[in-house]
Amino acid sequence: MNALVLACLGMTGAGWSAQAVAQTRPLASAPKGKTSGEYFKNVTTATLKPLTPSDFIGAMGVMTAAVGYDCSNCHPGAGTDKFDWVSDAIPQKVTARKMIDMVAAINKNFFGGAQQVTCWSCHHGLDLPTTSIALDKLYGEPLDEKRDLVLPQAGEPPASKIFDQYIEALGGAQKVAAVKSYIATGASRGYAGVGGSGAFQIYAQVPNSRGVWINFPEHPDRGTSAWTYNGNTGWISQPRAYIPIYELTGSDLVGARLDGVVGMPNQIRDAFATWRVGAEELINDREVYVVQGTAPGSGVLATLYFDKQSHLLVRFVRRTPSPVGRITIQQDFDNYKEVAGVKFPFKYSFLWLDGRFTAEINDLKVNVPIDPAKFGQPAAN
Ligand code: HEC
Ligand code: HEC
């Protein structure tokens, strides 16, 4: 899913997107093949200009989160009906443009073009970065923030063994391979009850087709949100977002494919040619193995966390590149239950830069025919 997904759901945790991009529907759809420099009116930085419009909006999400802003801190009227995305009237936007160039220059001049420095490196959620350490922090809890790239850790089992154990824990290779499709139905809910509950469905089919659909039966005006991928193309429909419906391109498309692969357990290990197993971590006080794959050339990182005891997949984090820092999307899986001899998660949490929601599954059907439209282009809301 893309960084703006929650805009449509009105379930934001961080809160910028729903308010800021509601009522701002200048676009019917994002045209394929146009760069941001061509598509937008006032995009001038060398690194953001070549992005697809969807990746550009993702980069805006990264910047917004990194400095602890919402869109309206740089764009006049964002979140009202008197928005102006093009204007340079707010000094922070002008500063941000310099910062984009600065980040590019630091990475080019000092890190051989690798993206080592991002907005987050300095800002850490503050608009004015701190300059010196507070001494109580120096002697306080150690920082446990992790870098994106997982380094191989000696003494951990090989990834192949962790995948084998996972498949075994799910029900064994034979039963898992027999699952060609499933439909999971339930209810989604924003954190702290924000946003009301939605009717939630996941459609999945081998090898990697996936559709996640949400609508609000009690509030039909909120439209239908959908994230689809059919093995070839993918779409996002988010009725209240800046771009209400668009075809995925660039990093978004690679990410959608990964979501499809992870949704079909039998496919995961083939998603990347090589996997690294890093140091174990704790998730909710449970020890987990950390397995990371990288798609060569694409800069996309997929990190999978498997419970050391149950061997089940508990977290999937994908990071797709942008010139200002990676766009991060996290899915947590919980409450595994057996259907047709195979365990499926019955609780999902989705988290990304501008919001989060959970979904509880109450019905799951295996190997039922699925209308291809569920993986295709959603109808306009
Ligand atoms: C920290 C300041 C900052 C924040 C916060 C911010 N932007 Fe931007 N935005 C910019 C800058 C700078 C540009 C121009 C980039 C360039 O010239 O390459 C821009 C350009 C844009 C444009 C292109 C408009 C046009 O036609 O020229 C859109 C659309 C946009 N931003 C959307 C958003 C959205 C949506 C959010 C909230 C998720 C957001 N921005 C948050 C700084 C910001
Ligand atoms: C190398 C460290 C560093 C990086 C990387 C960095 N910044 Fe900054 N940024 C600063 C510092 C330091 C200031 C404060 C300058 C001052 O006080 O005059 C600042 C100020 C700002 C401000 C103005 C805040 C205000 O209230 O005036 C914005 C907006 C901003 N940065 C956005 C960004 C964005 C967006 C990125 C990523 C594209 C970024 N910065 C990357 C160090 C950094």
C-alpha cells in the first residue's frame, strides 16, 4: 500500500492526510508515463522531478513524517477547500526544497550516491533538529532504533530453514501448496476507534494476485478503497486522497507485487534470490528471527519477522526507495487459525507513514473462484 492510503479511510493516526487532502480532488487519475516534473506545476528539484506522481506523493509523506508536519505546514490551505499545492508562499516549503537538494548532494558527494542520509537522519520528527545530547538521555535507555539494512548475523539459522519451519507451522508443504486462492472477510477499524468500522476483504490467488477492499456500509459516501495487483498491473483507489485512483508504477508496483507474494506463503522464499538473516529482535516481548531480501537494482527491501517459538510470520515491513528516504509500510499478523488444514492470520495491522488500522477476519474461504475484477482496476468512486 502507498503512503496515502489512509487518506481515503479517514482513519489517520498521524493525521495529516485525511484532513489535508480531503476535498482536494484536482485529479481524476494520475496519467501513466508522466514524470512529476511534467505532471505537477512547480516541481523543480533534480531528484523529485523524475519520480512518478505516485512515488512523488509518497516522498511528500516521507518528508512530512520526518519533520513532524502535516501537509498544511508547507502548502497553504491543505485540508481546506482553499488549498494551493503550487504556491511557494510558506517559507518552510522553500526551505524544504533546499533540504531536498542538500540531501541529494550529501549522498552524492560523501556516500557515492547511496542513500545514507535522509530527512529523518537529522530531523527525527522535529522541524528543528536537535544539536546536542541531553545528559539524562546519555545515561538513560539505550536507543533501539534500527537501520533499514539488516546485516547478516553469525549463528542464526539460514533463511531456508526459517522458511521451512514457517511452512511446517502453517500446516506442511503439501497442504500449503494446495491453497490456490482464499477470500478473507472481516471488519477494519482505525486506531482508537477513529474512522468507524469498515467491511474488509482480502482476495488472494497464486502466484501473487491480491486485492484488499474496504467500504463503509453505514457511510456509503466514503466510497470504496482498494489496493489491487494482478501479477502485472496494480491500482490504488482512495476516494478522499490527492490522487483518488491511480495505476501503480515505479516503486509502488514493486511493493504491490511483494504484498501479493507475502499473502501466498508458498511463494515467499522465491521472491528474492538471496535472503539475509540478521540479529534476533523482540516483538511484543517475543523473540523473532529477522529475514531480509533485497531486489537488486530496485532498492526495495522486504523484512520478514518470524516468531522463534511458533515459527509463524508476525511482521512484514517493506521499504521502497524515494530520494528523501524510504517509504515504509508494515503489516502485522496475529491470531492464526486453521482453515482447510492451513493456518491463516485472522488479525491484521496495517501501518504506514500517515496512518494505521487493524482488521479482524471472521470468515475465510479457501480455493473459491475469485472474480478477476477484484485484482484489477477499481471503478471510480
Ligand atoms: C516540509 C515541507 C513540505 C511538506 C510537509 C509537504 N510538502 Fe508537498 N511540496 C514541498 C516542496 C518543497 C515541493 C516542491 C518540490 C520540488 O520542487 O521538487 C512540494 C510539492 C508538492 C506538490 C506539487 C504541486 C505542484 O503542482 O507543483 C504536491 C501535489 C504536494 N507537494 C503534495 C503534498 C502533500 C499531499 C503533502 C502532505 C502529505 C505535502 N505535499 C507535504 C514541500 C512539502
Ligand atoms: C544534515 C541534517 C539535515 C538533513 C538531512 C535535513 N535537514 Fe532540514 N534542517 C536541518 C537543520 C539543522 C535545520 C534548522 C536550520 C535553522 O535552524 O536555521 C533544518 C530546517 C528544516 C526546515 C525548516 C524548519 C523551520 O521551522 O524553519 C524544514 C522544513 C526542513 N529542514 C525540512 C527538511 C526536509 C524535508 C529534509 C529532507 C529532504 C531535511 N530537512 C533534511 C538539518 C537537516
